[in-house]
Amino acid sequence: MSGKLIVVGTPIGNLSDFSPRARQALESADFIAAEDTRVTVKLLNHFEIKKPMISYFEHNKYEKGDIICGRMEAGETCALVTDAGMPAISDPGELLVAQCAERGIPVFVVPGPSAVVSALAVSGLPTGRFTFEGFLSVSQKSRREHLEQLKAEKRTMVFYEAPHKLASTLADMVKAWGGTRRVALVRELTKIHEEVIRTTLSQAADRYANETAKGEFVLVIEGAPEEATAEYSAQDALELARDYLSQGLSAAAAAKQAAAETGRRKNEIYRELTREPNSGP
């Protein structure tokens, strides 16, 4: 008889958010697959739960996934948890759930706190439609390509970011999209020092260029204007690029900045700009 996988949401900061059903799920499981057993054992000790654990994280997920699935196929029930929030959301548990689906192992969910939805709810930005983008790549090239792809995204966007990367991420967002978009920086959700900073991208970038960020952040960012391309003609974008060129930017940099602010295509602006004398590379 096949066992099952139970995906269990855990608190993102405040242990009081742990639901009675989630506690029951951990107590009834045969074993727990945890992203970091050292973190999960604190939760188990707080609620006086004693269960065997197996580590399951990004760098062992293929090897351990087969082991966990084998145990469930033998009849055991596994509770999957992450360090904080919902497993499988920007989390290696995504693979384990997919493996269960492929192998016909039943998967159940015990909903719990989610930093994505919690931050969105208090952001003050439109919530009817949104896109979750997770963590940006540590590779500068990949990060900038990702942001470029989202330049015309009209839905509210949600990102995770670590404090030591926040300043560079905000600076890259300003370069890609301009600085006028509204942003809510949500930190320390559900903890004593929970804070929501509602500002613009340029103001946020300026602030954290000179201030050390503390705590994990969720960034909720306004999408592109509905009629970004209609508001600015090709000539408007070209004039803006000329202005940046006169300020000392290269033709490529001027075209990129004008494209970010007008919604026009960077290549079109660059092509027109470089046709002009003394435009530079």
C-alpha cells in the first residue's frame, strides 16, 4: 500500500502562526523531510513533537528524492517542510512534488503562512493580478536579462531578496525600468520589527546605497503602465536618448535608459541615435 506526501506550511517568523492542523500533520507523519533539520528541530521542540527527519535541500534533492519516494511507495507518510513558509514555492520541494506526481504517490497540502501573499496584502499596490519572480540570479548577466524580460510586465511583481544583495538589485531595477515605479519593501514579516517601506524604486535605491539592509526582504513592485508605448512616440524616446547622450552617456547606455523610461524598443532608439553625427558607440 502506497504512503503519501503531506506538504506542510510552517511559520515565516512567528511560531504562533503554526496551525493545529499543521501540528497534527507532523505528529501523524512517519518521518519529516526538512530543508534544514537544525531549523526544523527548533519548531518540533517548541511544540513537543518527536519525529525522525531526513534532510532535503537544493544540493541533495535528486539523491534524497528517490529515497523519500521509495519510503512512501513502501507505505510511509512523509511531511515536507521548508525553513519558513510553504514548501515547493521557490524551494527544492518543487521537485519532490513533481516526482510524486510522476510516480503516482498521493500529495496533500496543509496550507500555512506565505511571505509572497503576506507582503502583497500589505503592499498597497494592485493585488488582483501579480507575478512571483522569486530570487534573482547572483549572475549579473542573468539578473539583468531577467529584469529586461519583465520591462513590459503590467502585473504587480513580487521578488525575494537577501539583505546583502538588496542595494545592487534595486540599482539594477532602476537601470532596467526607470526609477518612478512604486515599490513596497517588506521586511521581517510577522516578527517584532516587521516593516513596510512604501516608496519609489529610485528613492529605495538611493536609501540602500547608503544604508545597511537588515533582515530578509520581499519586494512588491508596480507593473509597467498600461499604455507605456502609446504615451511616448519614437521621436520622444529619441529626444530623451539625445539628452542622456549630452550628459555624457554612451549611445548604448542612453538608448537603454530611454527605452526603460518610455517603453520603446532599445534597438530602435540606438539605431536612430547612431545614425546621427558625434553620437559615439
